[in-house]
Amino acid sequence: MKIAVLNETSAGDRNPNVIAALEGRGHEIINAGMRKNGTDSDLTYIHTGFLAALLLNAGRVDFVVGGCGTGQGFLNSVMQYPNVFCGLIASPVEAWLFGQINGGNCVSLPMLYGYGWAGDVNFRFIFDRLFEVEFGIGYPAHRQESQRASRATLLDISRASHKSFADLVPLLPGTIVKTALGFPGIKEILDPGTIADAKLRTAIGSFF
């Protein structure tokens, strides 16, 4: 699995903790930033939400680990986009249930609020539980069929209620898109000229 990590500026110092907690699981980890708080142009949760959705919709990653101070900002930002199913995860049990029941492709972590002694250990335990389950299988066992049906229905609702990502890009504030795409390393991760969706390739390519 390809997993992108995206921290907004207030939680930039947590980036190494998230990366460390994800390592050693056999996944390809893409550190999309912010890697060091204050050394590059700031990414707010508006920017990281856009980037997370873009990486998912462009097929560059399978999963995104994001977050901000409380996790609420990133959650609300990324859920404005199509084909993104994100959960606010603060504990290992929440991670364990989210994977099985919601089968999402993105999580938002509270990276400042409630982050205290052994906070880095909590991150590791969250990923232990998140990636040990079969995504979308449903829980408990007697609710599996119903929950899988609900997950499929949610996908249909998302497709019906959103424009395509390619159609959204020209409608977004240009300063937001330009700042997000200009962050160091994003162009290399995206490799915009090879995006399979021709319309999205054109929409994104105009910013480079």
C-alpha cells in the first residue's frame, strides 16, 4: 500500500512521529509534508485537504494519513472532495473499528490536542490496529452484510453529490492550489504529466 503523510503547519513537528509510527509495516510511505515546521511555505489544513484528495484521485497513493491540531480541520477540508472517506481517529479502538466498518482511504489524527506523554506510542498503536483488519468487512459479524451495503451506498452518494476532481480544480481559489502544488516535493510525487485521467492531468498541469 502507498501511504501519504500530510501534516498542516501547526502540527509540522509531529511529522517525524507519524512517519516513525508507520515504518516497518511493509508499506511505501510518502512524506508529503510538512516535514519541518516553519522551514517551507506554510500548509494549512485547507492546503493539506486539497493535496490529500488530489493524491487519492490521481491514483498516486492508496491511503492518506493527515491531521492538524484537533484533527477536525483536516477532516472537514478533505471531505469536501470526491472519492475521499476519512475518519477522525484518536485511539487504537477507533482505528480498528473505522477500518472494518467504514473501510475509508484517509484518517485524520489530532496531533496537538490530547497529545501528551506517550503520544508517539499512541500513534504506533493506532496504526497497529488500523492495518491489522480487513478494510470494509464490517463489524460485528452479524452486521457485516448490512455494513458492506452501506459502504457501497456511501460511495454512490459521494459520486452523485460531487463534481469530478478535474472539474473542481478550476473552481478552487487559485492561490490555494498554487501554494499547495508549489510545496517542495509535491510535483515529484504527482508527476503531473503521467496522471492517467487526461482531464485531471490538464487541470493540474496548468499550474506547473
